[in-house]
Amino acid sequence: MRLVTMTGAPTLRQLHLEERLLQPFPRDIMSWTGQFYSEVFNGFGDFHLRENDYAFNHRKFGGKAQSITKDRWVHHTSFLWDYGVKNMDYLKIPKRAPEY
């Protein structure tokens, strides 16, 4: 889904325009953020929107949360920026885990 392209427009201005045109449905919002982040991470690796997560190659590095009401929505993204391998031992394997 490519809504509008404003060549040379500041990113924030572009986001506000696309945000107003976007329908408040989970898949549409995810598709939109996937396109946005694929441009942001261009050149850093093989970025993908996989199921409901953001991944480089087959490794999840981000997730999202959404709240959608009548004609408003909020989308929150969290990225794993840096971590200590030892700290991963504190995490539990979730009951529902993606295939990748």
C-alpha cells in the first residue's frame, strides 16, 4: 500500500499526511509501518515485516502494540537496540512464539 509520496518532503510532514489517509484497521497500519521502516532500515540488513513483528532476516528485533477506536488510532513500536547475551537467560520462552 503506497498512499502518497512527497519527494523531498520532511519525514514528519509525510507521516502526518499518510496518517490522515490511512484507514484505522490493524493490517493497514502494519503494512504502512512496514513500508516506512523498510525505508528507514534500507542498507542495514534484510528487513521484513513478519506476522506482527519486525525482523532482520529471520530474527525478530521489534514488535508493536495498537489501540484503535472509532476514527483514531495509536501505534507503538519497540525495537531491541542493544542487549547483553547473559541477560537473555532472564527471559522466558512465550507460549505463543512465531514460526521464525
